[in-house]
Amino acid sequence: MPPPPHQKPENVLKRAQELIGVNQAPAALNLLHDHITSKRSRNVPIVSLEPVMLLLVELSVEQKKGKLAKDALYSYKNIAQNSNISTIELVLKKFIELAAEKVTEAQKRADELQSSIEATATASIDDLEATETPESILLATVSGEQSRDRTERAVVTPWLKFLWEAYRTVLDILRNNARLEILYQSTAMQAFDFCLKYQRKTEFRRLCELLRNHVQTAAKYSSQMHAINLNDPDTLQRHLETRFQQLNVAVELELWQEAFRSVEDIHTLLNLSKRPPKNIMMANYYEKLTRIFLVGENYLFHAAAWSRYYTLLRQSAALVATGQSKKSDNPSATEADLQKAASFVLLSALSIPVISTSRSRGAMVDFDEAKKNKNSRLTHLLGMSTAPTRAGLFGDAHSKSLLKRARPEIKDLYNILEVDFHPLSICQKISPILTKIGADSEMEKYILPLQQVILTRLFQQLSQVYESVNLAFVESLAQFPDPYQITRSTIEKFIMNGNKKGDLSIRMDHATGVLNFDKDVFTSSKAVHAGSAAGSAESPVGTVQRLQSTPSEIIRSQLSRLTSTLYTTCFYVDPSLRQRQIEARQAALARAKAGAEQEHRETLARKDIIQKRKEEASELQAKREKEKARQKRLQEQALAEAEERRLAQEQKEREEKRLKDERDRVRREELKKQIADLKIGPNAIDIDVENLDELDSNRLRAMKLAQLEREKNDINEKLRITGKRIDHLERAFRKEEAKKLPEDYAKQRERDVAAYEAVKAQTLKEAEEKHKEAVELKHRLSRLMPHYESFRKSLHDRRRDEFEKRQRDAERELEKQITARKKEYRERKLREKREREEKERALREAEERAEREKREQEQRAEEKRLELARLKEKREKERQETLEKVALQQRREEEAMARRQAERERERDRMPPRREAAPLDNRTASNDRPAGPPRLNLVGAKPSWRDREASKNASASGGSNGPPSRTGTPMERTDSNERPSGPPRLNLQGNKPSWREREAAKAAQATSGAAGASKDSAPAPAPAQAPSESLKPSGAPGKWVPRHLREKQG
């Protein structure tokens, strides 16, 4: 069966109104719901869809169909949120208004029903003196509720539940949408008023948790379209106003834990806010904190909250007086308000217990990490940098001249507790003040903690005057006004708690009723360390006035007093001490100035590093945004896939609905057959065939059973009437019986009096006999009294002697322990002195050993440096020798070349010139080498610088023999470095000749020797003996020696 075609909103609205006209409102509601939730309605204009939605809201409220309304509102929000926000606000406001009107109507109907029930009950009561009927007593016993409570639960409670669900639905729809933020906050305010008006504490807790979850998810979905931005000042201000209203309602409902959570939410939003909050809001914030801390009996932070509240009032008064702020933005700060706030600040600070009354089991419980974290949280909630203390609050009060503004009795109370010293009259002076405080309902709650502080000051001051006092004397001192008296057990409990916390050191003798203040020099009335179980709110010195220090305090402070005395003495003994201090200070300032430039450079370098890190952070942020964009694309793809799955699911649901309709048609036909069967017979049941949707086979059977039940009830009603008639008959019998009751009563009274007289006479007789026997027993026992007194006296003397003996033994043992302890103390001091000297000696030895090792290391370094210098000098010397040898070798080669050139010139002069043989001679001369391949004469070859130098030397040596021939000289190539072209050969490092140069020099020496032997008339050059010198290797590492030279040397 295909789905029905999509209709226009106008046609749907008309059809729904027709169904309402024929009393088929549920069908109209389903029709409107299907049209709104249909996917095809997304493209419908909002103007035509808005009337449909308004009618749907009205029908859903009338029929209490909250689930259908929620589904339709979600769909309508998705359709209209991108085009028209005002229509969403209109529909949601209409939904809330209709639900609220239904609650009001239900309340009125419940009142009318209750008044009619009471009127009916009054009219039906036969006996006006009987305030309760048996039926009402039985019903009240079973249900435990009154008639009005049952009426409201039956009539009003369902609509209250529906209104609460409406608020939750609207808040869920409006959450995390910046365009609907104002409506969201106003709805939250209405929900708070609903909880306050109807005292719905459970719903208020759920509402607070719901709003808290919405704020937490705001950051999670910040990347969505139209998401709220908590960094926006206006948005944050609206959230703050909502949280302050939440705090006010929590305090009114006395939900203190929820109020504290609201305070934490406000503090978190204040930290996020860039705009400072209004003073009137902060005044409300601190005032609610004072009430929360007072209920929690946290008097320290209660006083700190009052101090912050008073400071805010002073600032507001100053701002309003100078015109820097509006009066509407600041709390009322008249002189009376300031005096009241100052009185509460001072009174709350005085009420902080000096001795903690909390139950604790030691240091690991009182000062654990959780306690520190809690105090840190409370400190941050108050906007304070450090945790408050009792002394700090009093110092703050003095700095603000708070005593001048406080009420006179509060000022006198401060002077009595914190300034004056009067242990015998402290309670007497405070009693009138407590009476005045108790008369004020707001200050009455401080009397109990004030009593703890008064008892603390009483015992602290008594310990300064007495060593022991009678407990009865202490009771007479601790007298308070009549409503606030304390008992002896309270005083004993306070002393035990003070001893446990370490603030008092009192021993109680219950046998004699005496309190002994401990004066042992080795004990302390305070805890050993800061983490102990002493719950004192004061510093170790305390604020109580002292006449003298206790022995334990003298022992504890003797080293500090000795230090201060010695330090003062040094100024008189050594006047230069002050000068050295000044010089040290100036030297420190000079070092600071010297390091300022370096610190400036480091600062600039750190600035560069920070800039680089910022750039890296920006790059990382860009990458993150890119990743978010990618995630968003993936999310959109996932949403598209989800939409496809939803369409497939809708198709599946339509098919299931078609099958269901078919099954319903078959079921109706079967039901009609069953109804036709039920109408046959004398006891036929009249059944409406039109309402088959509400019937089934089980329902028909139930209707048959109901008919039988009605017949049974008729029989029971007849029996009840008969029983009532019997009851009236019995009542008549009893009325007749009541006429004869006085006569029977008189006879019974006479019998009772006679019996009483007989019993009385018997009792008196037995008492006289017992008295006579007791007197005789007394006379017999009086003879034993002297023996009893003597025995008692002897026993008492023996016990006293035994006690004195034990006391003497204990004193001797105590003296022995004191002597042993002193000896142990002296031995420990000597042992510590020896250990300290041993450590100093070991330190000196270590320093000497380190100095010795340092000198040896420096000596080795100096020897190594000298050795390196000698080695360097040696290598330099070898290098010079090598250079000299190379220079000598070069000179020899040049002389050999010169002789060879001269010889060739002479041979050319003797031979006739032949042009055709010149190239051959030139090639022969240029290739005249002892070994190696022949040198090629390339085109455009030029003589090298070595050739030119050799030619100059040859011409200089052969000048006496005449000028050389012009034909052969330019073309000669006699050097081994003779090349056709290119740059001259470079002299490499060390100026050593190559193996080619050495071979050429050897060949030149051999040729020169042969020529000298054949011609005796030729003059020999001066260095003719040079070739006889053999070349020896230098021995330097890494120098290569040719093979033929090694063979020659060998």
C-alpha cells in the first residue's frame, strides 16, 4: 500500500479542525504530528506551518501528550532555526503558558473539590461532636495522608509533572543555540520560580544538574553553527544572572549542598568573564556564602565571607558617593547597613573556635591532602589569595577601623575576649552581652560557638595565675545567663577536647575535684608540628594577654633569646660588624648591576624564544583548524549517511504500518462476531460497535466478568443494609441498658470501699511488725560499731603508709630518671661534637687532597706542553734541513743544465747548419732523458719558465765563447718540464723536486762528465764535484724514495 500523498499545511489544519469538531482530538493530534515530523514539511513556508504547530501544542497539552509535543517541537526547531527564530520562541512560549494555565486550573479544581468534600462530609455527619468518622479514621490509618493531600495528588500532581516535563523539554531544545539564548535564560528563570512556588526540591536538583550539563557541553559543541560562546560578555552575563537566581532559590529551599554547587558554578563563570560583575550581584553572592558556611558550621570561612561582604559595602558606598557607579548597580550601603555588617564581621570572627570541635583521630586525618584541597577551594570561592585565619581577620578589622562602626556590646565583647585579662570575672562581664545578643534572632546562633571561645579564654587566663584550682570554683566562674547555662559535664568534655587538640594541658583529679595545670618544662601545651591534631585557630603565641611565660615556653625559646642577645652583643664588641654588613650589601648591589646587562640580553633572547613559540603555536593552531575542518567534513558525510538510513527506516515503518492496519481490520471483524454472540440471551450486554479500537477479546471477557461482579455487589449491598439494621437494634438495647447503670455503680462502689478498708488495716499491721523487728536489729548491731571503727582506722593507716612508701619510691625513681636523662643529654652533645670535628677533619683532608691532585695535574700539563714545544722545534729543524737540501739539489740541477746547454751550443758551432735536420735535432734534444716516454711537440708550443731560466743561465755561463747561434736557440727544449702549452709547473709544499727533475739532473751530470773527459782544454765549472755527493734519505715519515735511488744507495 503506497504512503498517502503529502498535503498542504492549510488542508491538514482544516482536517484537524474537522476531527476536533466530531470529538476526535487524538486523531487530529496524530495527524498534525505526522505532518510536522514528515520530511516533506521541511520545504514548506514557515508562515503556513506555524498555525499547525500552535494547534498541535494546544492539543498535546489538553491530552497530556508530552512525548508527541517534544518530538514535534524538535522537528519544528530544525525546520525554522535557520530562517525564522521568532516563530520558535512563539511556539515554545505558548507551550509553557498552556501548561502553566493547566496547573492553575487544576489547583482551583482541587480547592473546589476539597471544599465540596468538606461541605458534604459536614452535612452527612449525624453527630456534630464526632470530628472523625470511622471511614476517615480507617483511610487515614492506611494511607497516612489527609483528604486534601489525596485530592491534590490525584488532581494537581499530574499537571505539575507535565509542566516540569515541559520545562525540561524547552530547555533541551533551546540549549547551545546563541540565537535562542535569551529565551533559554528566561525559561530557566521560570523553572526556578516553579520549583520555589511548589516547593519541588527534587526537581530543583535535577534542574540545576541539567543546566550544569548544558554549560559543560557548550565547549564540546562550540564548532557547530549558532553555538553559544562563553567568551562573549553578554552571554556570560546572562548565565551569571541565571546562576545567581539559582543560588537564591537554593537558599530559599534550604538545599545547602546545591547552594554550594551553585556558588562554585558562579565562581567558575566569574573567572571566565572579562567584564567585572556588578557589586549588587557580588553582595548577594557573599551574603549567601555566609548563610551556607554558617549552616555547615565552618565559622572561619563564615567570618571571612562577612569580611568580604563588608569590604564590598564600603567600596559601593565610596563609588556611589563619588558618582563613579550607578546606585542601582550597588547594594544599599547606608550607615545602618554598614554598622550591622561591621557588627556581624566582628561577632563572626569572635565566634571562630580557638579549639577545634571537629572529631579527628590525629595528624593524618586533620591535615590530609583532601582537607587542604577543600580549604583551597573555599579560599578561591571567596576571591582570597591565602586562606583566612582568626588573627588575620582581626588584623583586617583593625586596618578598616571596623571597631568604630560595630555595636557597643560587640565592641565590649571583643575587648573582654581579646584585649583584657580578667580570669575571675570574664563570664560575669560577658553575661549581659550574651543576653543582648540572644535577644537578636540573627545573632542568637553565635552564642554556642562564643561559649567555646569564652571557656578557652577562661582556662588560658587561669593557667597564667594558678597551678591548680577547684572544679567547683571553675563552675562558679563559668556562669552564663539562664537560657545558656552549661553543666559540669560540658566543662569536663571541653577540657578533654582541649587536651586532645593540644591547646590545653590540664590534669583532672576526680577524687579531689581539682584541676592541675601542667608545668613540666619538657611538655608543651601546643602540638609538636603544624600537621598535628591540634585544631587551634590561633598562632602558637596566641592573642590572649599573658602575665608570665610558662616553664615550657621558656625552655622552647631559650636558644632564640640567646641568639638575639649574642647578636646585640656583637655590635658593642665589634663595631666593624655593621660596616662589614654595609660593604657586603654594596658588593651585592654591584654584582646585581654587573649582571643587569647579561640579564637584559637573556630577556631579549627569551623574548625571541617566546616569539618563535608563538609562531609555532599559531602554525599548530592552523593545523588543528585544518584537522577540525576535515573532521567537520567527515561529520557531514556521517550525517548524510544517517539521513539515508533514516529515510530507509521511515520506508520500513510505513510498510509496517500498512501491515498493522491490515491486521487491525481483520481484528475488528472478529470482534464484531464476538459482540454479536454476547448480545444473545437474557443477560445481554449493550456494547458500542463504533469503539472497536478500544476493545479486544480479553476486554469482552472482562466485561462479562464485570457484569457478574455487579450482581455479586448487589447481594453484598443488601447484606450491608441488613447489618446496619442490626447495628441500630443493638444501639437501642444499649440505650435502655444505660438507664440502670447508676444503681449498679452505687452497689459496686460500696463493695470497693469495704475491700479497701480491709486491705488498709492489714497493711498497717504488717508495717508495725516490720518496724519492731528493725529496731531490735539496730540494738543488736550497735554493739559491733566500736570494733568496726577500730578495724576501719587500722586499715586506713596501713593503706596510707603503703601509699607514702610508694610515693617515696616513685620520687626516687623520678630523680634517677632525671639524672639518667641529663647524663644521656651530655653524652649526646659530646658525641655530636666529636662527629662534627670528625666531619670537619675529613672535609679538610678532602680539600687538601683535591688541592694536591690539582697541582699534580697542572705539573703534568706543563710537562706535556714543554714536550710538545720540543717536538715542534725538532720538526721545524728537520723541515729547514729538508728545505736546504732541496735548494742545494736545485742549484745542482741548474748548473748541470747550464753545462749541458753550453756543450750543445759548442757542438752546433762546429757543425755546418742544415735546415732539414733541425727538427730532428730539436726532437732529439727535447727528448734527451734517461727514462720515461718522449715529450710530444704540439702545435703552438711555448717554452716554459724553467726553459727560459735554463737558457738565461746557459747564455751567462757561455758568454766567453761567443754569442750562440740564432737558428737553434729558440727551438731548444732541454728541460724535463718542457711542455707545449699551459701554465708553469707549481712549486708544491716543501719545495722538493719531482722524480722527473731528479732524473733529468742525473742525466745532465752524466753527460757533463763525459764531455769533460774528452776535452781537456774546456774550462771546468766551479761546482764540478757536486755530482759525487750521494743523495741520502731524510728519514722523515711518509717520504717516498724512488726505487733506483734506493738501489744506488744500497
